[in-house]
Amino acid sequence: VEGVIALVRANGGRSTHSRRIVLETLFDGEDCATAEEIAAVAQRRAPDVHLSTVYRNLEELQELGVVVHSHMGHGPATYQLASHASAYLICDACGARFEAPDAMFKSLAKAAHEQFEFAIDPHHVAILGRCRACR
Ligand SMILES: [Zn+2]
Ligand SMILES: [Zn+2]
């Protein structure tokens, strides 16, 4: 957390109490939590941290490049530390989630670049499908 707080300061951001709590929650919690999940955990440590404060902090941390959001299927956006971001495959039926290595998107990235000069971002949106058990 201290390293990220230093980064936030170096990028011109302020280090507030609520921001520290949000960052600690992101570091300690499981990957990919929604803002509401982050707020619920943060409020156990500091009851005065409101959901709106969490949203604002997440926005600012995204602008600073410390946090990224991604869309895990149909639910609300989830947030994770930029340094820990990865791609996911999610079962549309049971919700099973698989962390997909970046190498899995190598040929897609190559084709998208060659045909459209387009740089894909496989971390931003999860790929939906069916797991083995639900097919
Ligand atoms: Zn988005
Ligand atoms: Zn499934």
C-alpha cells in the first residue's frame, strides 16, 4: 500500500484517509471486487467511509493508473489493482471464473493488429461462455 500511496502522491494525487482504506481493501481482498463489495469491507474498518466516497476514490485511482475496472459478465463493474489485472473466462450459467493467462490472447492480438491495427485489451471485459459442467 505504501508504494502505491507514494505513486499516487508522485502523480499529483492526494493521500486521504478514505483513499488509504480503499487501497488497503483492494490489496487485502480478493481480485475483482465491485465498488459495493469494496465499500462493505472498507466500512468494517472505517464506518465513516461512504459508498459515494469509494466510487470517487476508485475514479481518481483509475485516472492515476493505479486501479483498473473490468466487466465480469452482466454484473456491475469490478475493480482491481492495475498491477494485478488479468483476463477472465466466466461461465454464463454457473458463474465459474477462470483467470486466463495473457498468452491465450496472443494470436487474437496479432490478428487484430494485422487486420485493423487495433490493440486489444483482454483485461477490460471478461469472455463469457459455458464451463465444462454446464455445457
Ligand atoms: Zn469499462
Ligand atoms: Zn458453469
